[in-house]
Amino acid sequence: MSKRYAVVLAAGQGTRMKSKLYKVLHPVCGKPMVEHVVDQISTLNVDKVVTIVGHGAEKVQEHLAGKSEFVKQEEQLGTAHAVLQAKAELAGKDGVTLVVCGDTPLIEASTMEALLKYHHEKRAKATILTTVIEDPTGYGRIIRDDLGIVEKIVEHKDATEKEQRISEINTGTYCFDNKALFEALENVSNDNVQGEYYLPDVIKILKDSDEVVAAYRMESFEESLGVNDRIALAEASRLMQRRINENHMRNGVTLVNPENTYIDIDVKIGRDTVIEPGVMLRGETVIGDDCVVTSGSEIVNSVIGERVHVRTSSIFESKVGDDVQIGPYAHLRPESDIHDHVKIGNYVETKKAVVGEGTKLPHFIYMGDAEIGKNVNVGCGSIAVNYDGKNKAKTIIGDNVFVGCNSNLIAPVKVGDRAFIAAGSTITKDVPDDALGIARAKQDNKLGYAKHLNHGK
């Protein structure tokens, strides 16, 4: 098999996005759109990927580190000029080169593989990926002769009225014989309305040299959708989300209302898990089998075990074991490690907290920088007081401990195994194993004093 190369065009500034963020780094379902493209290319056994960068080059390189080589296009003088920047990397090499736009996040590896196969079968020097759409405004048109053979591509702004009525468009994805590509690029001119060097002009140059130029027409326009503004970004996200959600449903996940469920592309969900409407699953979240995630929940970069029930809660960068109940309105902040059979109730917040097996934090509790043992019960309103205004300190609670309601554990502090903290206590010293910790102000009843406070009532 001949060598395969890929050039990803990612140098455009994207002024229509009206954003400080480099265009191809705008996320679609949790991943920058250029990374979607490169990840699909990486499955094609490509020998080298070269990404052409311009504005914001450093940020693109950060996201694609280890996945691509990079060449900078100092001036954006058109797509042909952009590909020519890869001359030092690719010119003179035998093989075929894919050219793909970095702002087409919906392009799939299977389509590019089909394009490569068609290119080989036709023994072509260039093969254009095309499609047909109802409104081709803004797209380059595929001009064919009476026999259906491709003659050239004409950009919309340069097309005649007759040519503008053609509905077959250039998607911006190509397959070229690598040597022929770089030889032709040297002869591209900028004699057009925009004064730019167009990659489609390579097609005409090859045709004028009597080389074979083919066109592989794909059925759906969806994959070729280019993102140039926020409207197209929203449409690409919608289409990608539908693709992701349908894949999960085919694999045994119930999405009660897939049109209102937001799942990033790298999320993994086990079978027989039920996801209710309005849920957001972000980053590299993993959810096990037989879970339920109810409306309004957000889970980000977290690992959730099996048979977990998350009720309208937020979980960030945390780990949750099996058979855990969370919420409603719980907030697991980063580095929370919740073991099996734990109950995290309503309005409970954890942060950098380990919660041991079988422990219950039923409601209105804050546990930050805490290590909590097995089978602990923490009463309503209890707080691990972890911050003194400058430094964070740790609270350690042993196994089988009972913490009464409205207890303040002033860190650093350790509560031993089987200890009992009386309700309303402010604990500032360690509590030994099997001890009762109680720290309250003494109650004093002032008989008859209340009538002086009733203001004559």
C-alpha cells in the first residue's frame, strides 16, 4: 500500500466567529473541532499528519501535541498557499495526500477511507469529495462535461449565473497524488476576485495536463459542514450530539429525551443506565451499568460506578463507587472519592474528601479536605472547617463514628474510631477512639426575662 499523508488546514483567523478563541479550537461536544478532524484521520493508518496553523498557533499545537506535525502560514493567502507551506515536509514523496479543513468536525474516517479507495480505483491524480445540497450558496461548484467528467471547480464568487445554479459542491476535502499536488501548487496564481491562491485551481492545472481527476460524491452534506460562525457552530454541535446520543442508545443506554441530553464525545456509559433530560455529561466521564442520572445533573471528568443514582447534582473530577446515592442538589467538587454504598444527600458539598464505605452524609453538610472512614453518620449542618484564611487543613474521621447535628470540626483535627460527637459541638482537639466529644457553651435560663424582650406583646 502506498504511503498516506494528511494536511489539515487550520490557519484561518475566523473573524466571523467574533471571538478571542482561535476558530478551530471552538469546542464541539467537548473537543476542539480541529481535534475531531485529526482524531478521525489518525485511524486511517496515515504516515504523517501536517497541520497548517496561523493565528493562535501555539494553542493549536498544545491541543494536538503528539498527534500532528505543524507548519505555520505567516500570511493567509488562500488554501493553495496554505498547503504549499507543507512543501518541506511532503514535497517529492511518493504516496497520496488527504487535504482536510480543520473546521469540519463532522467528517468521519469511513468517508475519508472511501475517498482514498475511490482515488486508488480511478488511478486519479486528484479526487474531490463532493456532495449535493439544495442551497449551494457560498460553496465552490463542481463543473463537469457532458460525459460527467470533472473539468474544474469554480468558487461561488467567481462563478457565472449558470454555474451558480449547479448544486454539486466541493466539500473542501481532497485526495491527491502527493508529487502531482506539490508540482501543481507551484503553478497556482492569484488571478481571481479575492486575490488568493485557491486549492481548487490545482484541479484545473492537473486537467490541463491531461491527468485523471475524479470526484467521489457522498450522500450526506452533514459531514462537510464547515464552521465559520456561531450559527454553524451550534448546528455542528447539534448534529454531533445527535450522532453521539444515537451511538449510546444503540449500545444499551436509555436517553429519555435525546434532543435535550448533552454528552461529550469521550464520555462512556454502561448498559441499562438511564439518563433523564437536561443532563450534561462532560469531558472523559465514565458511568457504569444500571445507573440513573436525573434531570439537571452535571458530571464532568468523573468516574461513576454501577447502580449509582444521581439526583439533580453536580460532580466534578471525582470518583464514585458502586451502589451510591447522591442528591438531590449535592455538589461533589474535585478530588472527592466516594466509596461503595455511601449516601450523599441533599445540599451536601465535598471537596478533596474521601468518604468510606457505608457512610452517610444525609443533608446540609460540608466536608472539605477530609478523610472519613466506614459506616460514619454525619448529622445535618455539620462542617469540616478547613480554612483559616491562609492555609487549608485536614479533618480525619475514623470508622463507625457518629457526628451529631451542627457540629464544627476545626481542622486540623482527628476523630477516632467509634467516637461520638455531641450535637452542636465545636471540636478543636482530637477525639480518641470510643470517646464522647462535646464542646458547647453552658445553657443558662433567665427566668421571666423573656417578657422584657416581647416589647409589650
